[in-house]
Amino acid sequence: MIKAVVVDFDDTLCMTEAASFELENETLKQIGQPPMAREIHLQTWGRTTLDAMPTRSPGVNIEAFKATFYPLLAEFTKSSKFDAIAEENCAALDKLILLGKAIMILTSRSHTEVKHLLEPDHLLARRIKAFYYQDNMQYHKPDPRAFDGLLKDTALQPGQCVYVGDSVSDAKAANEAGLHFIASLESGIRQKQDFDGLRVEAFLDRFPDIVNAVVSLDGSTIAR
């Protein structure tokens, strides 16, 4: 049976691409850099913000970007313009917990970008057993070893875990690590055909569908 549901954050548990685009362009505006096109943001979505910025905004001064970006991130978060998790998504996590599943998050974000999510009074605090991010992982997606720390910490086998993500690189990492994979299509950025050739146990049109997908996966795993 599935014992752990490991969830990507961006455009999986929380729809963030559009908000990120707005946040990054506001940052560029404040440092006097021309705005990026939505197309290039979509093309590079899935990479870490600082890694992608030279492509998204050629010639950008990364240090100036960082100095403005992180305070703006705090402002956007405080005003619920960024990282606002839908109530129905929290309810889905609660249902998975009632089914005996350990919920974990594994993201490519840095500590600075997730520290508000780690606060003890955050709505995720009582729901998430472990939170893996760039600074507390030795390897990072799309490297399949990104899951090594999680598997070691929990003493779980890869087949007892399912990773829920929105990108092809998420699928490749999970497949190569031996985890089950469920694809979230809710953002509309990717389609089923983008995952051709990869093992995908289920496709989600909306995150709350994860409950039925995991229940079905439990049944098929037992049958094997």
C-alpha cells in the first residue's frame, strides 16, 4: 500500500505560476529591468527562480534582483497574492491523513522561498510530516536522488511512496527513483501528451482528485 504521499508545491498543491510571473515582473520593474514575456516564463517554469532569471531577463543583475525580490515575496505572501492554498486542497490532505497516509512536500524552492510555509502557525504545519527543499537536500530534481533523503529518513521503500507533481521532470525523477507518480494538470500549462513515454498512475484535473487517485493506486498496488 501507499504509505507516503509526497507533493510538489508549485502548480500542484498551490497554483503559483501566474502569481510568480507578476511577482518577478514587479521585481524587474523596481530594479529598472524590462519586463519578461509570459512565454519565456512558461518555457522556464519548473526551474528555480534565481537559476531561471538570466534566461527570463537577459542581463539582469542577480544580486539587485535578490535584494528586491525577497522583500516583495514577503509582501505578496502577507497580502495572499502568493502561496494562498485553496481550502479544498487542505481538505484533500486531511482526507489522505485520515486514510493513514504521511504527507510530505518536496520542492525545488530555497529556504528563503519556503520559510513562511514552515512557520508553526501555518495551515500546513499540522498536516505535513516533512518538508524537503533546496537547502536541506543533497540532490535536486530532476536528479532521481532528490528522493534519497526522504527515503532514508522514513525507511520507506520507493514503491510505498507516490510523488504528485506537475512537470515532466517531476515524472522522470520519480520514475527513475522507483516512486509512483501522479501528474497534476490543473495549471493548464501541461497536457497528458507531454508525459508520453513516462509512467503516470493518474492525471489530476484538480488537486482534490488526489484522494480517489491514491485510493485507486492502493488497490492496484495490493493487486500486484
